[in-house]
Amino acid sequence: MAAVKIDSVTVYRQWQPFASGTYTCSGGRSAEGFDSTIVRIAADNGLVGWGEMAPLGSFYDPSFVGGAREGIRLLAPLLIGLDPRAPHVLNEVMDLHLNGHPYAKSALDMACWDLAARAADLPLAEALGGRFSTTVDLYRSVSQAAPEVMAQQAAEYIDHGYRRLQVKVGLDPDDDVERMEAVLAVLPAGTVVYADANAAWQPAQARRFLRSTAHLDYTLEQPCASYANNLAIRAACDRPLVLDESIDGVETLVRAHADHLVDGITIKIARVGGITKARLIRDVAVQLGLQVTVEDTGGAEIDTAAMAHLSVSTPNQSRTHTVDFHNWVTVSHGVADLRCVDGTMTAPDAPGLGVEVDITALGEPLLVVS
């Protein structure tokens, strides 16, 4: 096999405003859009690959856009001359030279997977082992607001074809009960509902919410911040419990399964460091019999395509849903077959991520390393 080497790494920035206005999650924390970092990796054989990382503000995960760009500035020169078709090797290099900060490595890893799959003339899903379906179910988040406002928002999402909703809770438990009751009252039978506290409650608050919502049907997502506090409320939770913010690697996943803490997990690509590690966590979770959601912290077509490919290459019985981030924002940076119909999204079948990037939409580069 002929050698292929990375020739250049180019970094762009795109501001992606939310189409629905301010997005509010637990604790009243909010954002107006995604500040996306987009990476283009070019190889000496003429192929290119694209990656994207966009944090939800600086409050959601232990990541922020300035840290991502500075991390890429440090790592990009180290990747010149390496083979982009060997993502595990590249990850070893990045982890050796930058301890932690997985979010800063995610777009680089994603771009290498895109390029490697293009080199093999395979869609990313096939490069990851094959797709179990052509589409993945979608959910939509109901942003925190007054109960009647959230109910109206939920009804609009149902009208748009979504059949899975994530209701943002995590403030005063009594108020959150009102939010849940108002939203569930307007939903048709069969709607899948998650109550997502985004790690905002203390154990006593989570128990209070659980007692007051015993009559409601929903899955509880990440009620508390610390692993210990989530474990402390497991006995009081008589419904499926999913961890999101806590899932930062295989070690936490295995521990949570051994402690009988979780029924499912949410994997954020940027949180764990890219497609390479997201795939590993996904595959271990599937083997452990857990439900799996693969998504990310934000982005548009590039990142959404990565989520779609990882999702459809997850076995049907283990896969839950993902998000159509490219429809959350008012700007675009490429064309991809990410059709969203009746609450599902298509994963592209073109090589790599399947995104034809419009480089003119990205403006002048922030960084070029060659």
C-alpha cells in the first residue's frame, strides 16, 4: 500500500446562530449559537478530510472554543508527515503531546477518518464496520422556559415530525414537575421523552423529582454532576437512567455498568476526543447490553454527518437517537444527504463523511500549517 502523508492542516471558524433563538438548559445557562472550529486536513495524494468541533458555550462541558483552537495550534504541526489513514497512531501522538483536552483533538481525528474513508472509497459508516440501517431516529430538545411555553414548543416539534423529545429540567424540582406535566399533556401516545437535568441537581432534589413524577413515563438523563451522586439516587429511580456528561471514557462506562448504575449512555464525540474513541466506547457499551446515543456538543453539516454515520453503524437494538444539528442553525457550510423526514435522518452514502464543503462559507483561515 502506497504511503500517504498529511501535507497541511487548515483551521476555520464559523459562527452558527440558533434558528430558534436562545437555547437554555439547566440552571438558566444559555447560548445563542455554536462557535464552530472546522479543520481541513490535506494529504500528498490530493485527498482532503474535514472535521468539526463546536462547544455549547463554555458552561456545558469542560471545553471551550479558545482551548480547542489553541490545542489544534499545538497539535497540527505534529501531524504533518503522518498517515491520516492510521487514526489510532495519530491519537497516540496527540495524547502523548497534549495530556487531556480531548475536545481539542476531536476535529483533527474526525478529519482523518473522513480522509481515510475517502481514500478507501467508502462512506464512513462502512469504514466503521457497516450500517445497520439507512436512517437514525432524531430527538429534539425542549429548552427551559415556563411550562406553557415548553408545552407549545414540544407541540411544534411534534408537528414537525419529531417523535422523541428531551425536556430540559434541573432547576427547582417542583417547577420541573410542572414542566414535565405540561409537556407530556400535549404529546401523542408513543412519544419517547427524556427528562434531562444536565447534571444540575443534588441527590435530594433528584429524589424529590422522582417521587413527584412517579405517574409519568420518561427516561431520566444525568440528574447529578458527580458519579457518586448519580449512584446515590439509583435506588430511588424506578425508570431507565442514562448518563451523558459523566461518560468521558471507557473506564467510566465500565464502572457504571459494574455498579448497575446505567441503562444507557450518551456519547459526545468532542467530549471523548473524536470518532476513534467514540467508536470504542460505543462498541463496549453495545457488548455490555446498554442503550447508546451518539451525538456531539454542536456543529453543522460536518459534525452532523459524523453523528449520523456513527449512529447507523450502531446495532438497531442498541441505538436510541441523535440530533440534526445542521437544522438547529441558520448557516450552512456544505451539502450532504442528511434528509430529515418523519423524525428520522439519513446517513450519507457518499465516500467519507459525505459532505461537500463550501469553503467560501468559511472565510479566511485562522491557521494554516504545512
